[in-house]
Amino acid sequence: MTATPAVDPIMDAITTAVALGREGGVTRAREDLLAIWADLGVSGDPLHRCVLAHHLADLYTDAAEERVPALPPGPYGDMVRAAVGGVNEAITARDTAPD
């Protein structure tokens, strides 16, 4: 016998935003996912944060935007952006280097 899964309003909201993005509402989907991200905060459920970040990245066409946009404003986001900055530069250099 299969148990009925528990309702997860955060996953439902993420799923709704992802579907919107796949249907062409990319800007609105990004806004919705960023709002959910802000609500989750740095102490949000790691599963929710991981799923959200993965799907949010899929909504960006520029690899540089894809890596850092979901970080929250403020000291935490600034700290992570500073740490990631060198990595982004290395990746960009690698991605644009001639073969």
C-alpha cells in the first residue's frame, strides 16, 4: 500500500513557477522563484533551496547570471559573491578560451 504524500506548499510553489517558466513566462517565473528564495532565507530547508536554485538557474541564458543571481542581498550574499567572484572569473576565462 502506498501512503499519500504530505502536502508541501513550498514545493508546490516552486513547481508552479517552473511550469510558468517552461510555458514562456520566464521573467515572472524568475520573480516568483526569487520571492520564494527570499522567504526561505539562509536557514531554509536544504532540499527546497537546492531544488529552487537548480530550476532558477535553468531560467537564465547567460552563464554568469546563472551562477549568482539567487543569493540574498545583504552580508551573506555579499560574502558568497566575494568568494565566488574568483571562481566565476576562472570559469569565464575557461569558457571563452580558444580551443
